[in-house]
Amino acid sequence: MEREEKDNQTHFTGFILLGLSASPKFQGFLFPIFLSMYLLGLLGNLLILFLIISNSSLFHTPMYFFLSHLSLADLGFSSTIVPQMLQILVSQTNTISYSGCMTQMYFFVVFCTTDNFLLASMAYDRYVAICRPLHYTTVMSYKHCVVLAAGSWFLSFSQGFLYVFTISKLSFCGSRQIPHFFCDLHPLLQLSCSDTSSAETLLMFEGTATMFGPLILILVSYMFIVWKVLKVPSASGKYKAFSTCSAHLTTVALFYGTLIGTYIRPSSTYSGSKLRVASIFYTVVTPMLNPLIYSLRNSKIHEAMRRLFRLWVWRRRGIGDLRISQNKS
């Protein structure tokens, strides 16, 4: 039996992604919607990233430093998944090679986990800013922020390697059809003809620790923040303190709301349709909304955008004046 599985694995070429819907009319309706959402997220995150990197004062402010990394992770997150989904919708090309599937799953895990750790780092930044303001410049120095960001990326790349290594040890000798629009962990476990109990236990334990560790840090940070803010006597002071956390809290709710319900349970309990709907939220909707959430009421981002626009206008006028002087001469 083991030899037969190995022979089948040897001739295994790849998977078939079933996508969001089997109806061509429905797929034609979904394509412009998801393309628009992907482009909005792409442009929004690129703009946030450019505004922060091009502005030294923003880049050396902890909250915006982490936001630039969050935008970079969201860019990678959506770009790992959405182009494949759009290709399935528009061309009916739904096959993916084994190596391509493993690569997609690797970067999906990396960027998703990076989001997880960065949101925890941002919560810790808010805690220090509100609860320990006198120590803020020391605790959240640029050097410490770089260490937190680098640690987030390193742990994420390590987790991605663990997931791919574990899945690559399994045999796939039956159906090749994945009831999803990308190579997700649990559909692959369900397709395997190997005994997946040990792999499921390892990945569930590791995934739960990786997800709930940062989430617990976020919740504890906000418990201290609420306790501190409630002691502020003025209503305006309370509003100002809470307003600095509103964008982060909204992102946390969007990110964890779908992610926990999707992944923290055995793969045998998963429904293909529910999994696809939930996945749309954290692969398409959240990366699109994050730039809007962080820029909607953020005066420093607005000021950076105005400065960028003034610089563009000044350069355009400079080019126009130069052309006029050249024509006169």
C-alpha cells in the first residue's frame, strides 16, 4: 500500500482549484468586483508605504513604522492570492502545479503571520504611548522597532517553512480538486491519502499558539489602555486617547474576526463554501480597507498627502516654466 501511494505521488502533477463558483455568468459578475477591490487595495497600500518611507519623521515614528510594514505585508498577502483567483474567473485556467501550490501556501502563511505579529507590535506601541508616556521614547526607540519588525518577519518565514515542510511529507493519490480559490492548508489536508492526524495536531497547536499569543498581547494591552483612559478626568482627553487606537482596533476586529473562525478547528469540520466566503474577507476585503481605515481620520497621513501633492504641482510648474523659457530663447 505504501509503495502504491509513493508511485501515485511520483506521477502527481498538481491540483485543480475549483474557484468561487462553477457558473460562468456568476464568474463574469465577480471578476470586475474583485479586480476593483484588488486594485484599490494595491494602490492604497502602495500610497501608504510611499508616504511613510518618503517622510523621515513618519518613518521614525513607531506607529507609522509598523504601519509601513503592515502595508507591505498586505501587498504581499493579497498579491499572493488574488491574481490566481482572477485568472480562474476570467480564463477558466484553474490548474496549479504542485510546486506552485506549495509556494503559494508558503507566502500566504508568511504574510498572514506577519500581519498577526505586526498588529501585536502596534498594540504594544499604543500601550506604551498611553500607559507609560514618560518611557515611550526609550521603550519604543527606532532600534527596538526594527528588532520587533525583523522578529515578526523572521518568525513568519520560519512558520511558512514549517507548514510547507509538513504538507510536503504527505501523499496525494486521490482527487486533485481543491474546493477553494487558492492552496489553503485544510483543503490540502482533506485531499491527502496519508494519515494526517499528526500533521493536523502539530499545525493546529503551532497555529493556535502563533495566532492567540499575539491576540492575547493585544487584548491585555487594551485592558491596560482602557483602565488608564478611564482615569482621565476630561471627556476630551478620553476621546483623544481612544481615537489614537480606533484604527488599530478596527483592523484587529476585521483580521481576527474571520481568521479565528476559519482556522482554529479540525480540517474535517470545514465547509468549502463557508471557507471560501471567510477567505474573501481576509485576502481581499481587509487589505483593501486597511489603507482607508488608517488614513481616513489621520491628520499626519493627510498632511503627508498634501505635501506630496504640493511637490507634484511644484515640479509640474517648474517643468512648464522651463519649457516656456526654452521656447522664448
